[in-house]
Amino acid sequence: MNFALPVVYALFCVPAWGAVYSITSVISETVGTTAIVTGSGSLANTTTWTAGVAGEFIVTDGTNDYGLRVAVTNPTGGLSEGTDSLMVARTVNSQGLADNGTLSIYIRPGTTGTWSADVRFSFYNLNGLAFGTPYSPSLLLTSLDIDFDQRYYTEDADFIQNNLYSPTNLTNATAVTGYTGFTAPGDATFSDPKSAVSSVGKVGVSEFDIRVSHNQVALFMFEFRDPSQVLVVPEPSTMVLSGLGAVFLLRRRRRS
């Protein structure tokens, strides 16, 4: 599903969408030189990798713990497995963002040219530290700091809608069948809501697929909470629905 911004908008009211999930610990070693990275990660944190599971984490909603498995597959172009090119890690205090429960994926391709990779976030009930049956979270997945023309896609089969700040820096990414894509030029920061998108997971889904793409080094950073630290869920009176698909523009709620 693709859309154009700006478009004609219609008012549309929905409730808040998700729960607050934060990564609290690592079950299995992530793809990277360390499981917890202070900052946002860099070339020093990548390692050689094999397509498949890149890390397993414990996430909490404040009451219960769940398992989160992150898999990276289908590398194309200048990105390939068997090369020192990938970091998947819990990151802490990235550039001042209070993100102790945030996941970062850092990719440095081995050659020039456009590359892409598929990422799957799978949630499970826990039996101690063992992953049990699939768990369907009330998920709000926020991708932060989309800039320098990097491309981020959410699979339409897994997400109900995508929430954007108004005004937004994001525009359509190159169309990919079955996905909604976002991109933006220039430089941004992790705390800039104009360069973030929050995607609402479908009810009953336990695996959520995204795709990342670029033509150079790229960092993708994710929150699993509602409200996002960057994109605040608005009051219904400030929520608008675009006329070309399930893409919302949000205005930051004023704090008293």
C-alpha cells in the first residue's frame, strides 16, 4: 500500500493502540560484538553473520515477561551473510534518548549499490527462559531516525496502520508489493518525531515483518511501546486519516 503526502484528510477516531514493551535482558547472543550497546552502535559493533535468528530477548510490559526473537533474512545487493556487516542489539541511551528497552539494527554493506534485508520480530510466551507458544502482543512498533534516504517498509499483512507526526519529513519509498514504505532525505535525530513512524500491529498476529533498504551504511532503531517516546499518541480531535490508505498524521499532544 502506498500513499502520497500531502493528501486530503478526513477525521477518524480510534483508541490508543498498544502496550508498553521494553527489552530487559538478552537470552542468546546477538549478532554484534556485544549484546548491549551504549549509544547507537557503529562499525565497531558489527560481526560476521548467518541469515536467520540474530538474537533472542526478554521483553516486559511491566507485569509479565515475554520472549522476542529477531531474525534477519533475504539479504540482497551489497549486503550478504558471511560478512562482517550486521549488528542486532539492545541499545542504551542512544544520543540522549531514554531507550533502555530499544532495539537497534546497524548494517554496513560490503559493496556499493542498493541492498535490502527482511527482519522479523516474533513474540512468545516464556517457560522460564525457554520460548513457549507464540504470543500476540498489542504492539505499537516505532522506527526512529529515518533519514539520509534510507528506506523502511512495514508488511501490510501484519500491520493495521502507520502513524506519522504532522508535519512529517517522510515520503513514499520505492514501491514494494505488499509493503508500505517510508524514506526521508537529510539528517535527523532519534528524538525527532518528524522522522519517525509508529506502526500498529494486527490483533492475533505474533510475527511482524519489516524490510530495510539503503545504498550505504544504515542504522534502524525500534521501540515496542505505546506511547512512543518520540511519537505521542494524540487526542482523537487531532487525529487525521489520509485518503489513500491506513496512514495517520499525528500532532503531538500538549502537556499541561
